[in-house]
Amino acid sequence: MSESRTALLVMDFQNGITERLGNDSVVGAAGRAVEATRAADVPVMFVRVAFRPGYPEAAAANSAFGALAQTGDAFTQDSPATQVIDALAPRPDEPVVVKRRVSAFSGSDLDVLLRAARVDSLVLAGIATSGVVLSTLRQAADLDYRLTVLADACADQDPEVHRVLTEKVFPRQAQVTTADEWAKSL
């Protein structure tokens, strides 16, 4: 059996999302995870949610994204709001995946990139815990990836939802730890 290959997914740490959250500690934890991952020569991949001009991917029936067309170009792929925050700036050799839905896999080429890199284990960091992290974890589990969630590198508008997910739901399909504990294991 071949050795496991891991990648860190840094999801939705983009200007328009992190500024609404107002939680510097989650950005700090994600930053420590990114630096430790890079130092260990483990792949880091960034994921951001963005749409084409005019939002052709956002169906009116979609309760999460249907109203985006009314926001002008705020969440289009070239908008400053959809770019990865400077504190976690991707290196030129680190892929930045653009997704069109909540899960990092939906409407993106993430699975293609992961398979090409022979990644079979994912470490998840993201905003929001009840959004991109939950959706990506569920889909990744169905795709047979081994999973780790960095609880302190995830955040949600509702701290109780974050707690329930990281303490009760995620452990059913993933190892849940902190950025610093995971970094020590590298």
C-alpha cells in the first residue's frame, strides 16, 4: 500500500467573507497551519467562492446564491471581495480553486487537482464551519478522502453551531484538532 499524501485546503478566506466575520484568531490559526504545511513541503491549496460577471451560475431558485445578481459585481471572480486575504496570500505555485457553490468540490476542478497530485488525505480550514467546511467534509468523505479538520482555523457566525459541528458532527468522519497540534505532527 502506498504512503498517504496530504494537502491543506484553505477555504473561503477571502476579503468579503473574513471582514464580515471579524475573527482575527481564525486567520492566525489558518496562517500558522499554512506556514507549517509549507515548511513540511505539504501541498497547500486555496479555495474561494466567486462567479462570472452576471452570475450565470447562480440560479434564482438557489436560496444561498440566487440574490447575488442584485449585488452588482461584489462576488464576481475578479472582485477584490473574492480574492484570498493578504495574510494568507498564496504562493505562485499554490493552486487557487474557484468554486461556484458551498462545497469546495462543487463547480470547481478541485478533485481533478487533488487526484493529479495523488492526494488522499485532506486537512480543512475554512469560513464558515456550517458552510464550506461542512459541505466539503461531507463530499470529501463520499469521495473517500481521509479527513482532518483544524477547529481553530474554522469559524462560523454562530459559535454554538461551530462547537456542535467540531465536537459532535465532524468527529464521525474526520479527526478534529487544532492548527498547532496538527503542525506538530508534520
